[in-house]
Amino acid sequence: MIKFFRHIRQNLLMEHKTSKYFKYAIGEIILVVIGILIALQINTWNKQKEEHQLELKILEEIRVNLNLDLKEIQEDIGIMAEINSACDTVKTYLKTQDSPSNQFFINAALLRVTPHFDPNTSGYGLLVSKGIGIISNDSLRNDISLHYERLYSYYKRYEEERLRFHALHSEKKLLEHFTPTYDETHKYYGIHYITQEGFNSLKKDKAFEKVVSAIAFENSGVKNRAERVESSILSLITSLDKEIKVLKD
């Protein structure tokens, strides 16, 4: 093709048709510019298509991660509800009963449980590595960033505060009176065994009742924050489902 155009230019020059030569040269330049513009546009379309596919892939992975997070946080909320119930039950039992029971051992074991939320962040990590601006929906982009950068971080702080309280106060007090024992039927919590003599001593320990109340207080604060995380996850999954549907259409 280049040889063809060169041959035409040479013929025009040989025939001394200078004006036609310049007109042809200008026309050839215009054609080249148009070709370049078309090539650039095609390249832009291809790049946009690649970014579109990458955005879809990232959003789908984040949605998968959030579904796993939702299951875990809901399990933790359920466990924390059991812990609060166990705190009330233990305090009531000490006031109304004269000897320990197997259920009392189980409830005492629950007082040592501190659920830990470990979010799945592979999708968000991929988003950050590729640039968060790849998400075209401004509102969704802000919600995702807020959820991972602030909400999860804030919830982790609540968990860490509860762990510090547990290490400094509740753990020591519980081990002062109870003997932790592994039990296959309660493998997640085990049981906290106490003798009759130990039970009699425990009933007189006013500081223990305060620690149990504090456990419920600390646990309730984390549970409240966990419920906010749950609500955010549910809202974000709904937004992701809508955006993914738009990107696929």
C-alpha cells in the first residue's frame, strides 16, 4: 500500500503536476491522521473493555468475600448472645443454687470465650493493587472503601479492647476458681469444672460477680459493633449485586 502511494506521488512529480501533488500529499496526510485516530479509538475501546472485565471480576470477588464475612460475623453475634445469656445464668445460679451442675460448668466456660472476626480481604486487596478508581460507580466505591478501611478497622479495635480486658481481669478471676477441662461434646468451649468446696467459696466472692457483669458489658459493646458490621455487609452485598447486574447487561 505504501509503495502504491509512493508510485502515485512520483508520477505526479514526473508529470510536473505540482499542485495536484500537494493536494494529494495533504489528502494522504489526512488519511494517515484518520487511520491513527481510528487506531487510538480501537485501542481505547479495548482498554475500556479490559477495565470493565477487571472491574466485574473484582466486584464479584468482593461479593464472595463479603458472603463469607457475613456468615462468620453472624456466627460471632450468635456466640456473643450465648455469652451474655451465660453471664446472667451464672450470676443467678450462684444466688439460687447450693451445688454446681454440668450446665453450670458449660456456662462458666462460655465466660472465657472471645470470638474473633477474621475478614476475607482478597477482593479488596486486588482492588487496591489495581487502583480503587477502577470502580466506576462513585457511591459504591466510597462505600467499599469506608467498609474495609474504617468499619473493619474500628471493629478490630473493639475486639482488641475486649481481649485486653479478658487478659487483665476475667481470665485471672475465672482461673482462680475453675479448672478448664476439654470436653468432646463441647469442643469449642469445653467445660470449667469446680468442686463443691470451690463452689462454696465462689458464692462468697463478690468480686467475681462484678467481673461477670463486666464480661457482659465488654461483650455487649463488641456485639453491638458486630451488628453494625453485619448491617454494612448486607447493604454492600445488595449494592454489589445491583452493580454487577448492570456491568453484565
